[in-house]
Amino acid sequence: MIVGRHIIAELYGVSKDLISKREEVERIMEEVVKEAELTKVGSIYKQFNPHGVTGIVLIAESHISIHTWPEYELVNLDVFTCGDFKKAERAFELFLKKFRPKWYRHYVLDRG
């Protein structure tokens, strides 16, 4: 029995301008949640000094989390949804569109 889809990704070569500051990371995360038609429950973000962000959005379907390392142009991303698996895939596609990595690797785990 499969209860959810979990996409774990590493995005490389992401513009430092997109991932250095909380405001920009939060904007992208919130846009993806809305555009992927996920149900936001709450969110929290942490700005690191001098740069870098960690954030999590709790969604009714599960969660999305992000960790950024601007000095390495790196984003670590988790997208986990229960129910409609296409929503996890849609969210991941949106992250790729918005962060525009030079390359990435990802793993898809069917949970359950």
C-alpha cells in the first residue's frame, strides 16, 4: 500500500539572489504551495547570518522543507504529499522552474 510520494532533491547552481534571504525563499515556497494547489496549515522560516535559509511549510497533505547554502549555490528540498501523487510532482516541477538550477538530482520514494 502506498500512502504518499516523497521527492528528495538537491538543486545545484542556483542563483545566490534567490536563496540568500528569507523573504525570497519564503515567496517562492508560498507560491509553489498555492500553484500546486496544496493546503497550507502553517510555515516557519529561519534566516542564517550572513545568508542561507531553512524553512518548512506544513501542508494538510504532509510537508515541504528547504535548506539553502548560497555559498555553494545549493538547495536541499523535500516535497512529501499524501493522496494525489501528482501534486508532489507538480510542486517539484514548479520549484525547478522558479529556482532554475543548472542541474539537479532527485529521488522519488513511494511511502507506505
